[in-house]
Amino acid sequence: MASSITPKVTYADNNWMVAWPDDYHLLIKSPDESRPGVFRAETVAFHGDEQLTIATIDFLHLRDRESFHISASGVNGMTPISWEDRLQQAYSGIQAQATTTTRDAWPALQPLPSLLPDVPSLPSTMLPAGLRPWMEDVAERMQVPLEYVAIPALVALGAVVGRQVGIYPKQFDDWLVIPNLWGAIVGRSGLMKTPTLEQALKPLDRLAVGAMDAYKAQEDRDKISREALDAQMAGVKEALKKAAKDGKMDADFVGWSGRIDPDANIHTLLSCKAPGNDGHYCNPEMDRLLEAARVLRPSGTVSSPKH
């Protein structure tokens, strides 16, 4: 017999439960609605706790509904009911409730699994003993991992050491390697990376400020020295110009070929009218001695006398 009472429809875990007041109910498991005009699911008919039948049917297919009705109505002693009608009622109730039911809702969000293994913490015993208390104090005050302090501090220390320390990888070789230390802090935004970096680099910043002050002081001293030297050079140039104009040179730059011939060198450089006498030195007695030292050869050339 057909039932005109509207069934109670509930949804849980992608399954539908349709129940009537006369203690008949249907369990419809994960219905497939992937194609238009199809509502196919494994369906179980119950009366109370007793299972009457189970079959996978298409609720929109007449032959499937009739087959299910025959199977579910064949139980002896049960009041005959129209399971075909109840399947249609179940489908209508599910469609009516589908618009307000979260059967297709996303499940509750779960935390993503870690893509990388956990990173071990840096033991403080691996840090230089002289820097360890300071690094631990900064990490404690900043409430950050010890690595956040150690990485920039050790890189800064490597920068200060520079090329003063090298490594000979081979015992019997002169191959020298100057190590360069590189480092980087990896962490999400807001984890105090930048403030900790500034704390760790403060010793290097102080050295840089001191070096810059010393450089500027030396630059000022060098500027004064350059200005004094420029003034001296300007005075010398003026004196040279005046001496050249007056024909009086206090100094001259000459080269020496290494020859000891008095005529070819000394006479042409020191005699009063010699072409190479740039300093205009003139001494009659020196001219007399130079002339006496010159000897005319039969070939017509002059040279120093033989002793």
C-alpha cells in the first residue's frame, strides 16, 4: 500500500537516511549523480532493525524500482507496502533537501603535512667560546632561536678576519685557499629576523664607524699636507720662472752617459759657452783647465791627453 506521509530525510557522511513513521526506512549510500537523469546508489530497505533487502539501483529507472519492490516485499509476515512509491518519495525528499544540505561541502580543514623534516637546533657548544655568552644573551632577550644570532655574527667575524687566515688543503703543496663564509636566515615573516640581525651586526657596525672616522681624520691631514705641498710647488715654479727669465738657474737636470772623455762630456757641460751648459755656469779658470786637457789628434779629433 502506498504511504502519503512525508518521510524524514537526514544526511550524514555522504549517505541519506529516509524514514517513515511506520518504522520502514531506507539507507541510500553515496548516490551517483554525475550524469543527468541518473540517481544510482546502493540502497538498503529496513523494517525496524531488520534488513529486508539490499541492491544497487537507479531511482529514476522504473524497472530498477519494480525489482527492488519485489525483493523487499518478499519477506513473509510483513505488511505489504509499495516500495516503488517509497523510492519515489525518498528521491523527492532528497532533492527537496539537497539545496539546504551540505552534502557536497568541503570537509573540515586539516593541517598540511610537513614537506621537510624538522631542522635540528644548533647546540651552543658548537659556537666559539669567546662569543657564546653574548650570542646566548641576544637570543634570550630577542626570544629567537640561537641560529638567528649565530649566523650573522659568524659571517661578520669571517668578514673581519678576511684574508688573514687561509687553509692549505694539501700537506705538501703551496695551494692556499682563502675561505669565504656565507650565511642566510630562513624564517616566516614576523619571526624577528631583522631586529636580531641588527643586534648580531652591532660589533661590526662599531668597527666600521671607527674605521670611517679614522679614514676621515687621515683624509683631513692628507688634505692639509697636499695644500702645503701645492703651495710649496707653486713657490718653486714661480722661482724657476723668474730665474729662467733672468737667465739665472739655481738647478738643472742633466743625464750622464757614462763616458769619461773630458771633451765629449765635461767640456760640453761645464765650459762657459758650451751648448750643454743649461745652468749657465762660467769660470775662466775651469775653461783654461778644460782647454788644456784637450789634445788635437792627427785625424783632427780631440781627446784627453795620455798619462
